[in-house]
Amino acid sequence: MAQYDVLIKGGRYFDGTGAPSHICNLAVKDGRVARVTEESIPDSEAARVIDAGGLWVTPGFLDTHTHYDAELLVSPSLSESVRHGVTTVLVGSCSLSMVCSDYEDASDIFTRVETVPRERVLPILKAHKTWSTPRQWVDHVKQIPLGPNVISFLGHSDLRVGVMGLSRATDLRVRPGEDEIQAMEGLMKEALDEGFLGLSTMCLKWDKVDGDREWSKSLPSTYAHWSEIARLNRLVRQYGRAHQGAPNAATPLQILQYVRECLGWLRRPLKTTLISQMDLKGSAYLTNLTKLTSRITNALRGDFRWQVLPTPFTVYADGIDVVFFEEFGAGEMALDLKNAVERNELLRDEQYRREFRRFYGEKLSPRVWQRDFGDAMIIDCPDASLIGKNFEEVARARGVHVVDLFLDLVVEFGKQIRWYTTVGNHRKQVLKRMVKDPRALITFSDAGAHIRNMAFYNLPLRMLKLVQESIDEGDPVMTMEQAVHRLTGDQADWFGVDAGTIREGDRADVVVLDPSGFDQNLEEVSWAEMENFDLKRLVNRNPGIVKHVLINGQVAVEEEQLSPALGRDMGFGAFLPAR
């Protein structure tokens, strides 16, 4: 009988701690790294041998900002992440876990915000959701044949709705009573006892509720007074866990509430990560504000980390359906209308158009979208003559204002006119400075959400490519060992989970990759089936990079092919409780 289950031979080994890499052999037994050595290990001692000569051997990557909450219930392989070397995913982000609220409420606070169709998510939750407490959710997840490991926040919108009901939780006139606050605290404590990473909240007003009952109200978390959140944070701080938040981009100074909670004066600092630090085209000054916030907060004994996406933030849209139009009144008015006839009537209205043009012309107010249709490229349209042009170009040719041109095309073609724009992280030198900050969390893929708008499933590979290019150019952002650490051990240590390193005795979550594959365009997107959802979504496909992936010592990807057992057999991923 073989001494080891898997032997990985002769690869450049990164242990995930940032220590120097070197060529060695790694042996796996019973889901753990059994041996790491530069000495030769005979092939005969292993049931399976992987030749990693010329390749890199790294810990499995952590993706600590996803929205796989519904998908993992019916398609637990989560293969769009695993194929890129991700072996641990974090759910429950942005206040949106699916734990405490009932199935319809859980669907309605999720689907419009994350742009996964309600008609797909609601039946899934109706059929599968039998739990209403953190302990029951964990018990259910432990019975699922997970592909990657799963870690989770408890979402505040979910928690609030579970206690107050959707209607009361989204009513400005209603504040929870003391009995309701205590009920929230009880569920929060249960979540922490079960190993949840902490609490996620939301202050961004443009994230809206779906369904017919409370349509277009902001998420429940946005209605809470800060005293309510502070009560829950007290528990999170006591357990040494983390708070994930999202400030309102329209009121940047609101971040001071998060800073106050994070500080460790006469108390334990509250681990805090916010969404997100980005070099926005429309609000470039915010980059300096976010940098200053991080420095001051950590200097004052805080434990504060911005989330940073290590790649240009490119967003695709179908007609007017894109979330950043929610940030200004005219866009919000259109998106609030479900009926296409009513929406088109609004878009034709001259008074509405004047309002849209006014908002479009406001360039100084804080914003995410740069409000520049000249920076928006048409990539699909029934009128093929428009493809490959930007809206400003077409407007000039027709002699009309670009806002009128855009609205005319939306009325004429609806969602059949498809376009994209890069909202931020477009300046490579600025992006390098952001990822170089050791206090930044390299994350924010939003995997599993915005399925027609974006695809950052290969985020770890984009980070490694960015660093490798800087090394090749003679101006390294960091060492490659540090880059791997930032995607693995750094995040696992901060969140307090058993992942991110592959030293002897560690979990055998391992990636074998070919760095020569970084010469391809990792920003390219394509369409693929979303398993068990009967629809297509944007994904990333990067052949030639990730060769093998092991999760819990089980081969999940072999020679770039997903294992048929992934998502069907137990033994791959597991729920990882916070330590």
C-alpha cells in the first residue's frame, strides 16, 4: 500500500507565509501535507504522482468576497472559482447571508442587489431552505458535497429581517425594540459560537430589495441606527472576529462611524474590512482619502483593511440595467420601473431627459460611475453599425446630446444593446501602489453575483500576473512569495481560519500552476452555463495556467480538467470555522 496519497514533484514551492520559495517535493496523506522536502521521494511511495517541474506549487487561494450563498445549495462544486485555484470561498458578504430570514425574504434582499434573477433563486430557496438559525445553516452546509471550503459572515440585512420581518426592517419609522435587539444579539452569538467570521453590514443606499412586497426599498441594513450595529459589534469584538462594511459612496465621511468602531482605545480593536478601495475615474480623490483613513485608523490602534480588486474594474451592461445607475436620481427612477412599457414612456419624457442630463453633467459630486458615455463601448446591438463605437461617437454623428442618444437606443433596443465601461483601477501605477499596501486585503471578486455584468473569478491569477509583470519590468511591487502570501496565508491569518499555508501538517489545499500562462489576457470574459440555473453568465477561461488543484488532499482539477466527483462526492471542501 502506498505511503502517500499524492506526490507533487520538483515544483517551485511557496508555503503561503511569504518565506523564500524553493524547488522541492510535497507529499499528501489523509488530507494533510505529510512531507515537504528537497530530498527525492520515490514515485512508488505515492498512489498518484504529479510532475511539477517548471511549475509553481502554492496553497489554494482564498476568495474572501463572494456571493455564492444560493449557488452552493444546488451547484456546490463552485467550479468557476475552483478551476482558477480558489479552494476557500467566503459567503455572507454585504449584509446578505441566507441564514435567519425566510426563503422569500432571503431571495428578495439578494436577487436585485446581486443581479441573479429572482425567478431562479426563489424556487431554489423555497425547495431547500429549512433552517432559520446559524447552527442549523452550518449543519446543512456540512451535509453538502462542497467543492471549495466555505467560510461565512452573518449578514446584518438577513439578521434584521429574520427578527423584524422584511416590512418592519425596511421602514424608517420603525426602530427595533429591546427584545428584538436582544434576539439579534442571541443569533449573532450563536453564529460566532458556530465559527462565523463576524458580521457584514451595508450602508450603500443604491442596493435595493426585489419582489412585489417591498420593491425598490434599500437593503434592511441601511435602515439601522448605528447604536444597533454597535451592539452587535460588541460581540464581534469580544470574539476577536471581523466586521465587513460598505460605506455610502455619496457621503464619504460616513466612514468615520466604521473608524470609531474599529479603534482599540481602552478596548480590543475591532477587525474591520471595508468595500472597497478603488482608483475611480469619476472620483480619483477618493483614493487618497481611503489611503489616509487606513493609515490614521491603524496608527490609532485600529485593525483596518480596505478590500482591493487587483485589476481594472470593468462592468458590462444590458441597456440601462446596471447597478451604478442607481446612484443618481434619474437612473434610479428608471430602474424602479419593472414594466418595460412604463419604463420606455419615462425614458421618452422630455422633463425626465432634462433631469438625466443634469445628473450626467454633475462631475464633482462623489460617485462611482464617471458619467461619460464617451468611455462606454457598444459591443452588441441589433443595429450592427453601432458595434465597436462609443455612445459619444454615435451621438456626434447624429447631432444629438449623448444622453438623448443613449435613451433613444435603450427605448429602441432595450436590453439588446450591450456595452461596457471601465469604472476604475485603470491606471496601472496607482493600482500597483494600492496592492502594495500591506494592510490591503486582495479580494472583492463578487464571484457568483452580477452574472451578466462582471467576471473576476480569476482574481488571484490577475494579482500574480500584475506582480510578475512588475518583476519582469525591474520595478517589483513585491516579491512573488509576498504576492502568494497576500492571496493565501495573509487572509487566512487575519480571518482566523485553517487555510492558506501548505507546511507539514497543514490542510492539503494545493494549486499547481504554470506561470508561463500569464502572457494571455486575463481580463477577457466569455459565456458559460450557470449549472442548475438554466442561464448563462460571464466567466473567465485561462487555459494553460492552473494545472492541478487539491482540496483536502482530493484532486479537484487534474491536467486542467475538473474532477467529475467535484460537487457530487463528499470529501473535498468543508465548512471552516473561525478559530
